[in-house]
Amino acid sequence: MNTAARTSSLQATVSSARPAVPAGRAGRPHPALGWVLPVLTLLAFEALVRSGLLAAHLFPAPSEIVRTLFDLGSGLASHIGVSLARVAGGFAIGASLAVIAAVVVGLDRRAEALLDPTFQALRAVPSLAWVPLLLLWLGIDETPKITLIAIGAFFPVYLNLLSGLRNVDRKLVELGEVYGLSRTALVRRILLPASLPSLYTGLRVGLSLAWMFLVAAELIAATRGLGYLLTDGRETSRPDIVLAAILLLAVLGKLSDSVLKSLEKRALVWRDALETRLG
């Protein structure tokens, strides 16, 4: 067989062995598909209010809510900026402490016996139950607000990362020990990379809880923020302000989660999982 024939035969073999393009990628939905349900819902409520089937003084039309957002003007940007700063600070502190606690508890049975029961008990305490205690301990400035948000972000990150560490393949750990890796190097080069999927899951859940705890945090003598707008709308009987604040919380929560999801895809591009197949 001459060289050309061999080359042709080899190319045919490689082509037949090459996996087909996954069906999930060929039919990847357009990103705009996610807007269909919210837009249809808003249009439906607009029609119900305009037709008189919903009382406008209890549920303003979406167009009225948008007008309220514009009427708030520059003050709205200030409220959003303050809330974003509080969530960012509280989430960063809570997530960082959770990573440290999960690594310590995950690698030491004595630390688990000492710390984990307390963490599990504190996890069951509702967010509003912390408010009076934080007021007594920390006053009414920014410190208790950020502390409360950090508490909300701590537990999901801690639990997910701890689960991820405990489920790392034992052979990988033994391989690291065979190569003489120190405890710190083992964590940095094997345990944390292998548990990244669990860590990102915890971060996304923790971030959503940080936004939830923000509302409770801004009940602590706040004069600015989206939680303050909720309280102000309730006290002044302005459902349009209340719904505008809820809408903003939903949008900001979704945008921040999208940022984390994008970082997760980049960090976990090496995974051979269903997520990779779906694209």
C-alpha cells in the first residue's frame, strides 16, 4: 500500500473514531429565552390591572412601578450602591471564613467534633433573631449589617465545601502523600481544586442568602438601601415602592449569580460532566 493510501486509511479511521458533536450543543437555546417568562408575566399583570381585575392600589401596574423607579432618580442609585457594598462586604467576609472553617473541619476529626455541632446549631437560627443581639453588641452603624450578611453567607459555603472535601477521591490524597506533599500543599494542589464544584455551588447559594439577609440587615436603623425602601414603602402605604425594591433585589441577585456562574464555567472547564455536554 502506497503512502497516499495509508494516509487516506488513517484519516478514515480517525474520523470514524471521532465522537459526534453532542446533541446538547447543537440545540443550545438562545440566552434571550430566559426573558420570555418574566416579560409574559409582567404583560399579564399589566393587562389584569388595566382591566380592573386587580386593584391598582394594592398591585400597581408594572408600568407604574417603572415610573416609580424613574421618579426616585439619583436617590435610587444611592440605595443600590449602599446595598451592593453591604452585600459585597458581608459575602466576602462570610465566604472567606467559611472556606477556612471547612478546610479545618474537613481535615481534622477533632476539629469536626469541636466545631461542627455548634455550626449546625447556629445554622438553624433565623436571620431576624440575630438583629436585636447585633444591635446590642455592635450598635447601629454598618458593622452589624455586614455581620448579619456574613452570617447568612457563611453556612452554605461551609457545608458545600466540607461535603466536597470529604468526597475527594482517596486515591488522589494518597498520591499526594506518596509524593511527600505537606498538609498545606495537599490542600492547595489537590483538595481545593478537586472540591471546586462544591465550593462554587456553596458560593452561589451563599450569595443568594446574602441578598436575603440584606433585607433583615437593613432593618437595623438603616436610612439607605433597598431594604430601607421596602420599609419606607410599607410605612407610607406605597406598594409601588415595595414592588420596585423587590424587582431590584431580584435583578441584582440574578446579575450577581450570573457573574459567579461565569467564573464557575471558566474555573471548571476541565470537567468531563453533563454540564460540559449541555454547553
